[in-house]
Amino acid sequence: KNQVEQSPQSLIILEGKNCTLQCNYTVSPFSNLRWYKQDTGRGPVSLTIMTFSENTKSNGRYTATLDADTKQSSLHITASQLSDSASYICVVSVAGGYNKLIFGAGTRLAVHP
Amino acid sequence: EPEVTQTPSHQVTQMGQEVILRCVPISNHLYFYWYRQILGQKVEFLVSFYNNEISEKSEIFDDQFSVERPDGSNFTLKIRSTKLEDSAMYFCASHRDGNTEAFFGQGTRLTVV
């Protein structure tokens, strides 16, 4: 069964600190892995997309890594800001067909001053 | 920046009534999706739509649900006879092809009373 598991479920950090969120997946066939940021009550917004051959991709203070062998990904947030408070969702796209997206449950991040 | 727009932002309906949720995808996109997110839970795939027909649907997408692209721009999700458990945020998404960013709308919050 195609699944995406994320940890931790929630995280509290102080403004300015770094943090790393984890994602494990069992999706086959694999097409790509995406990280989304979702503010409460809003639609998800894409942060990064990585295909099988990409190990790391950055978007400003966000850096995602992908290990396709172990089927793990991480999202590292550097120098956190209050506006980073949101849910971060790992999403894996199933290859073939119409690239259905399999969502993880997300990590709820709270950045405190 | 192009965006996916959804209307209404919030819909309250009585159990058993029909509702139509509307979406305007980004104009040059070819793949369209509906997802839902029950409060406090993860985003779940409902249906994908390509070339004016359903390409894949989940087990959630039963006979009560239907999708249409009536005029080449709007993309609608109809729920024929709403149930209490249909209460959720419904997100429309579109993308150009499988390895490009999927853009999500801001969602319609459906409340069935």
C-alpha cells in the first residue's frame, strides 16, 4: 500500500533556530517527492520537488534531501522565523497514469519568539 | 502569479442537499484534481481529471460524487446528497504535467448540518 509517514507529528522551536523534519515513504512506482507548506485553513503551497536522481534541493531557507535507496527525505529549515509556523507536508507522486499525489499527515511546526 | 481559484470559500448545507464546488484551474494546465481534508486529518485524494474525463478516483469518490469541466475553464465537484461526514475542506489542484508543481486553491470549507 502506498504510504507516506512523517515525523515528528509536531515540533516547537525558538525563532532563529534550525530544525529538520523527516519523511519515509513506501510508494511505487515513484515519480517525485514534494514538500508543501500549509498554513491553517489554506491550500498547500509547494516548497520543493525532487525526482529520483536529485539528492538535495534548496528554496531559500528550506533545504530538502532525498535518499531514494532508503526511501527517506528530510526538510531542513534554517534560521526559523515566526512565519514558518505551519504544517509541512511530504507528498510523493506515483509514476505512470496521472501522477496521483500521496500525502503524509504533516508535521505541525510552531516557531515561538 | 497564476493561481487556482475556488468558490465559495465556505458552504453550509443541510444533510441530503446537493452542493457544487467550483474551481478555476490555471489556464495552461492539463491535469486537474480534487482533494479533501477532514479537520485535523491529512489531505486525501478524491479524483483526477485529464482530457475531459476522470482518469483515476479513490474509494472515497463514490456514486454521490461527480466532476465536470462544463466550459473549458471551470472544474466542478458535485456532491449529490451530502452526509455529515462530507464536512471537510475541499481543495482543487492543477498542474501542467507530472513533474511540475501542482498548484492548490485556497479550498472550500464544506459544513454539512
